[in-house]
Amino acid sequence: MFKKPYTISLNYVNDKVKVTEGNESIWLYVHRDASKLVTDLSNVQKQLKSLTENSSAEDQEKVALAFAEAMFGEEGAKTLYGFYPDNPAMCTINICGRYFSDRLSKLITAAQKRAK
């Protein structure tokens, strides 16, 4: 008698990531609109390309936090940055890059396909 219910979603990308070093670990969460995520990551990519080995620590920190914030939000970015006291900017960029390549890019693609 009833038709299948109409379902609607913004097709957010949702994920949780555990970052572990030795006996310590943190959890980071992704809950973002796929198109906004792509836009933010594209903007960060331009910033990443501007970094050189001569970039100031302040510039490295700014870009690292922007990269992490695009994925994990402001709180998650600060958590990840603080997790690595030795060279936090490069460690944050490395973790974010690996997570994007290994997993997040596939989740974004899947969310975009669902949205069509």
C-alpha cells in the first residue's frame, strides 16, 4: 500500500581515522560535504605547492593546519598538529597526504557518485 519512502541526503563524507605512534594514538573524524571538501583541498594544494625548504616555520604551520582542517575540522587539525611535537607541520602534512591518497579520495568519489 505504501510506496518506498523518499530518501534524501547531502552525501557527506564520513570517516574516522586512528593515528598511532608507539603506544599513543588519537582519533580524527571527517564529516564534510564532498564538494566543499574538494574546494578546500584544492585551495590547500595551491598552498602546499608554495612551500619550499626555505619556507618559514610559521608558513609551514599555516599550511599544515589548513590541510588538516580541510579534512578534520579545526579541532581535529589542532589535535593532529599537537600529536607530533617534533616537526609538527611536516608530520601533519605527511599524515594528511597519506590519508588523502590511501582513503579519503575514494570516499569523496563515492559521495560524488551517490549525489548524481
